[in-house]
Amino acid sequence: MAETRDAVEDAVVRIEGVESRDEDLRGEMQGALNAAVDGLAQRSESLEAELVSIKEEIAAIRTEQDQVATMREEFEAFKIELIALRGAVAGGTVMLQPTTRSDAPKPKEFNGHREAKVVDNFLWSMEQYFRNARIRIDEQKVNLASSYLTDYALLWWRHRSDNRSGTAITTWDQFVDEFRSYLYPQYAERDARAKLRRLEMKGEVREYVKEFSQLMLQIQSMREEDAFFQFMDGLKPWTRLELERRNVDNLSNAMSVAESLLEFKPREKPNFSKPNGKEIAKERYKEFGSGAREKSPSKNEGKSFITKDKGKRPLKCFFCDSPHMARECPAKAKLTAMAMEEEKAEEKQLGSLRILNTIKVKKSQKKMGLMFADVEIAGHKLSALVDTGATDFFIPIEAAMKLNLQVGKGMGTLKTVNTKEVPVHGLASNVDVAIGQWKGKTSLEVIPLDDYDVVKGLDFLDRISAMLLPFADCICILDSQYQCVVPLKREFGRDHKTLSAIQICSGLKRGEPTFLATRR
């Protein structure tokens, strides 16, 4: 019995030791778990910081990529220009022209009007402006778009750009999403569908087609068959029958055919009915005012009365602006006499017109001879022969020396009718020439010439878009910048007739002359 007690006591002691050991193990495990959780939390914070830095680096890389793409496009443009310049230098003709860059059209300001088409048009115009101006950085797009906001839209942007209103908008897509969510009407498409369902043709066909197309633009998703049925259902019976007779089976054809239809209405009959007494009284009330009333065409025609003036406008005659009625105006007789005098004067004028009918115009004799026009070369006025048989703009050697023109080396030879080939003396380039209101620069061929001061050829006339009118003795210049009419003078250069043509020898084959003979 004593042994059993001892065994039980030993077992109890052992159990108590195990329980104490279990509590120690639990404490150790809890401490280890807490340490692991703290480590994971610290690791998570460090990972989040690394993720934020990675996102910033990615955004910077994208910005640099956009800049690199822009630089690459500019480099390609420079490369193309360089190739063109090399080709021009190799060919021996270099013409440098200043490259003009046309500014992209700026979009209109947006005042916050909550209408679907206005919001869509503003966003679309901004995207078109970014594309034309080559703006690819999102931050620049957002800043530029916000500068076109006014009134309520600007108030929304001021509230949204504040840091207290949420995360800052850094991309164009975020700006478009929040812009639409705040300013785009939520039920725009539903309202457009409701208006389209109730739409009927009440006036002209073109007005109905215009209103239908405007509503269709506000609906994003609508089947072609439903739209065609809705369009046909709103038409008048005669228009619907005409479209069915032409076998129209789709919406685009139906709208185009409907716009081409004309509605013929019966002519309204004029109203020849006599006005009653009330209408006459209203017209006289408007004419003479409310201060006095004339006789009304009623049964009491002989009676007339004057109403008391109760703060209304005073009585005023429209003949002499005096405070009496027009029927009592003393200037009436004078006006009648003036009208009779005007009728007599008109009769006298008609009699004079009969006398003018006997006058005949004496025709002037037509001038003959060669056509000359005044031309200004390097600030000096000269008389130039207009010759359609000549090819270029020619000037004698003596005139070029007198005008102090810089003459370069000429190429080719010159040949006229029944003469030998002679070399061209030189070429004066970029010379200021003015004929009439037309002004510009051109090249002059310096040749041995003793008949005329200057000869204007066909190439120069083509360049200024000139139309020669010999019967009217003038030249019509139809250039894109200058339009004018230049008078011509008819003179005989010499006592004998001429049969000549002047051309530079650049014919069908290289080095061989080509002739053009004209009779004058």
C-alpha cells in the first residue's frame, strides 16, 4: 500500500514536471513566431519601398524612351534632308529654301458643359493637337489640357489637383478617365435612344436626317438593322414609299437618298378678304399711338372721342414731328406739290432718253504693230517686247552693263532664223523684275541683241501665269500672289516686217538646236 502511494506521488511529480515543461515550450514557440512575424513585416516594408522605387525607375525609363523616339524621328528627318542635299550638290544645282513649320490648330476652351458631344469633341481635339504638335510625354499632355479648362471645368481641376483629393494624376489615360467620370453625362446614351425613338419627320427631310445623324453619333452600340428601321419609321408616308420604291436596304443609302428628295407643296392662295373693323382699328392704333383714336368704321362713324393721356407716349405727326395728328398736318399740301414736280421731272428724263437713242458711237481704228510692255528691272524702267516665239527672258549685253547686273557664265548657244549659232554671253540670276503689280526674281539671258531693249519669252509668261489678249492690248497676270492687268503698247520696231524666233539650243538631242519660227 505504501509502495502504491509512493508510485502515485512519483507519477504526480512527473506530470507536474511535464506541464511546466509544456508551458516553457509554448513560451519559446510563441517568441519564435513573434520574431518571425516581425521579420516578415520588416521584409514586406522593404519590398514595398523597393517596388515603389522600381515603378519610379520604370516611369523614368518610359519617359526616356519617348524622348529617344522623338530624337530618332528628328534624326531620320535630318538624314533625309542630308541625302537630298548631297544629291543636289552632286547634281550641281543647290536651291536652299527656308523650311516653314505650320503651327497645329489649337483646340477650343472647355467650360464644363455636361454634354456628351461637347466632352468627346474636346478630348478628341486635344489628342489631335498632341499628335500634330508631337507631344508624347503624359505630364506635358495633362498640363496642356488643364490650361484649356475654364469655369466649372477649371474649378473641378483645381479641386482634383489638390493632394487632399487623392493620388495625383500623372498619365493622360488617368486624366481622360476621371474627366469623363465627372463631366460626362451618365445617361447620355439612354437619353439619345429615347429621343431617337420619339423622333418624327415634321418639317423638311434634310432637317430630319441632320437630327437623326446627330443622335446616332451619341449612341455607341446600335445594330445597323435597328437604326435603319428607326430611320424609316420616323419618315413621312410619301418619303417612306419613295425609299421603298427605290429598294433602299441600308441606313447610309437611305439617308443619302432622303436628302436628295424634294417636297412639292401646293401654292398658298392669297387672302383677298376685306379686313373688318377690328383689324383696321388695330392698324391705326399701331400707326398713331395710344394717345388718340381716329374714327372707327362702325355704325357710330360720325362720333369721335379722345382718350385721356395716362402716362403714355405723346401724340406725334410722322410728317413734321409736331404734336398733332397726321390728317391735320399743314405740310400735307407741300408734300403733294413735291410729288407732282417729281412726276413731271420723270417725264422730261424719258424724253431725253429718246434723244439719246439717235446718237451713234464712232468706232476707233485698231492699232497695229508689235506688243510692248513696261517692265522694271533692277529699279530701272524699260520697254520689253512680248514675243511668244522666244523661250526665255533676254536682255542685251549693253543693257546688262548699264544696269550693273552680275552676269555669270552662260551655257549653250543661241540661234535665230537665218543666222548662225552664237554662244550665250552669260546669265544674270536672281534679278528683281516688276511688271505691273507683279514683283519677283528671275534669271535673264544676256545675249547680243540690237533691235529691242528686253524680250520677254514664253517661259517667263508661263511662270507668272500670264494670259495674252492681243485684241484688248493687255496681259492678264493670274499668279497666286499677284493678280493684275498690264496694258500693252502697239509699235513697229522697225520699218520692215520681222520673221524671227529666239531660242536657246537645247533641243530633242543634247547639243543640237531646235527652231521655232513665227510670223508677225
